[in-house]
Amino acid sequence: MSRREQMLLISLVLLAIVVPTAAVAGAADRTVKLQNIAFSSKSISIPKGTLVTFRWLDEATDHNVSSVGAKRFKSIGARSSGSRSVRFLKAGTYRYVCTLHPGMSGRITVR
């Protein structure tokens, strides 16, 4: 095998390793929307390390994201627009509610 063929082979192997890793990292990030007095999606399942962004879309109505239950993340105070992100590093089920609107709840399962 020539030096050029060896370099080409090494480049292809490196591409095979790097490209799927980058694609998976970006694909794993998720968004939960707060709109119309509801979380959308209400329930998601994600791998450890995923960044979940909570995005406020009811500009006339405040909502919060209050972590409840045994597994918790840092709660996010009331607001009507913008976004906040949480990275989930430990497996488990994380439940959350909007304390301003009874019945507005969601769940994140980290595997």
C-alpha cells in the first residue's frame, strides 16, 4: 500500500469516527415549548448528557418550570418569553410543573 493510500485510509477512518459523533450530539438536544397553557412535548425520553431547552412562546402569559419529585433539576422562575436550558447528566425520571397553571406538567426520562 502506498503512502498516499495509507493517508487516504486514515482520513476515511477518522471521518467515520468524528462525523457520526458530531451528528448524534446535535441531534440529541431537545426543546420543550411552553405555549397555550401547556408543555409541548409533555413527555420525552433522552440519553444522558442531552441539553433540553425550555422555550416560552406565550408572550402575554407567564409560566415557570418547577422541578418536582425525587429526581430534580434547578427550577426556572416565571417569565413569558425567552428560553432556558438544562443538561441532564444522570439517569432517572424528572417531573416538572408550572405552579401558575394547575394541570400544566411534563416529564423527562433520562436513560
